[in-house]
Amino acid sequence: MFPDLDSSRLKRSFEYFVDHYAPAELTNAPQRDLTLTMAEFIDGTQDFCGERVSGIDQDLQKRNAYTLSFLRDYFTRWRSNENEPEG
């Protein structure tokens, strides 16, 4: 679905969010697509303060995973493109 994202880095980011923020019902849904689940996680971080985002970014960088800042930007652009009228 997102061929320009490296799947192993995306998976490491996902694992971080599951470890720190996932509600049980989300982690028990293996049929869900990783990228769509990540988009839901990212949506859930919109109220995080800058300091919290920075800390999460640092943790993710240590794991060689996509940072929260990057993923927020990426999925925001993806949703914007998805909502544009075709023409």
C-alpha cells in the first residue's frame, strides 16, 4: 500500500507504538494492514506536546525506525492526497 516506506523500519515503529500505546483490541487484530494500523496510531498522537513527540522521536531513532514526526507528516500528506477530488 505504501511502497515508498521500508517495511522493516515501519514494523519497528509499529512495535514501539504497540509496546507503549496500543489498546488491547488493536493489538489483537492481526488481519489489519500494518500501514492502516500505523495511520490510526499516528492519528492518536495529534494531541501530544512537542516535548513528548521529541522524546518518542529519539526512542524511535535509536531503533532505526521511522520517527513520529516523519510518520505524522507522511500520513497527513497521504490523507490529503486521498481526499483530493479526481479530475
